Amino acid sequence: MTPAVTAAVLLAAVTHASWNAIAHKITDKLVAFTLILAGGVLIGLVIAPFAALPAAGAWPYLIASALIHLVYVVLLMTSFRLGDFGQAYPLARGTAPLVVTVFAAFFADEVPDRWGAAGIALACAGLTGVAVWGLRGHRPDWAAIGAAVATGLSIAAYTVVDGLGVRASGTSLGYTAWLMVIQGLAVPAYAVWRWRGATPAVLRPSAALGLFGALLSVSAYGLVLWAQTRAELAPIAALRESSIIVGAAIGAVFFKERFGGPRIAAAGLLVVGIGLMLHTG
């Protein structure tokens, strides 16, 4: 992982945590994800004419990814509805890197060396620590925990599918644009069917915030897709989930959720893990 790839993924982590915080802040989750996904469709349509068309071999991955992303959005909406942001976000994101490591070894023949494996393990330990600290002092809400973990599994699935797809596409920008268009249609279409003529009135109060979230979302995933063409999937997945630390800080500052010393220690583990992953480069 070169410094440019590392910087891109870390920037993606910050923008990702930020758009997730916006989605959590908007009370009606269907409103939030309708605006974010519809905004992504518009951005994708603007980008597509200026980007190369993905190669034919990438389209099966695009379709599969769009379906997995639909499952992911439903699960993410559910986890945000059931749990605190500082709990749901770390659990969802922290589940993914280890699963991506296994999937990448099996499907992409990317087996990390001992430094990479140690770094991924330490990073995941830190991410898990951030999530578990969010449960302290509360009776576990198993429905919320289950939704968040299931969200993490869906993240792992689309991470590997898109990693293979963007490499087959020959164009990370074109792949990003068309993925935004394809994956973003279902939820807004359902929302329009549900609200019918009241759709503009329902969306208007949150429109500016939601569309800003869309811009952050597209930027975050576009950076990750570009990085996946230049480095292995597992370390990118682990590094990307440093967004959990950003998410925990956002939860503490804006949603008045606890951060605390153990989360600082967990962040330290994450930093050490990232250092070990970069050692492999």
C-alpha cells in the first residue's frame, strides 16, 4: 500500500463516517437513504458520460454488487433504527475486515503475509473494542446487534465483489458511476411508490443534508474502488474501517454518546495494526 493509496483510503474513512452520521441524524431512515441513494444516482449520471464504459466482464459484478448493496441498505437502516450510532456503526464496520480477509484469500488468491495478518488482526481487535465499549452498562439489544453484524457481512460481500469487478472494468471512475446508478434506484422507487404525491413534501425538509450525504457517499466509495485497483482487498478493508474511530468521535460529539478510555486504547490498537499492514508494502 503506497502513501497515495493509504491517504485515499483514510480520506474515504472520514467521508464514510460522515455520511453515515448524516443518515443517522435524519430521523426517518427511508427519507435519509432515499435522498442519499437518489443523489448518488444523479452524481453517477453526471459522471458516466465523462468516464470510460466498464468492460463487459465487469457487468456481472456490477449487478451482483447492486443486489448486495440493496440488502446492505435495508440492514443498515434497521441497525440505525434499533441501536445507537456509536454501537451500530462500529459493529457493522468492524465485522467486515476479517471476513474480507477470508473471502479475498478464497476468491482473489490474496493471502496476507505474517505482518499483514498481524496488522489485520490487531486492527480488527481495535475495531471490536470500539464496538464492545458501546455496549457497556446497557442490556444487550440482540436485535440491534444482529442487524449490525448482518450489515457487516453484507459489507464484506460487496467489498470483495466490487474489488474483483473494478479490476475487471478497466476504469474505476466508470465502475463507480454505473454502480451508483444501478444500486441507487430501488429504494427511491419504493419511497415514491409509498409516498406518491406527497414525496416532495416528505423529502424537502431534509433534502440539503441528504444530498450532501450523497456527495460524501459517492466520494468515499469512489476512493475505495480506486484503491482496490492498486492494493490487496483485505488491508484496504481494514484500513477503511478506521472510519469507526471517526464514527465513535462523531457519536460522542454530536449524539452525546460515550467515548471513554477503552475506546482510546482500541484506537491505539487500530493504529498499530495499520502500521503493520503498511509494513507489508
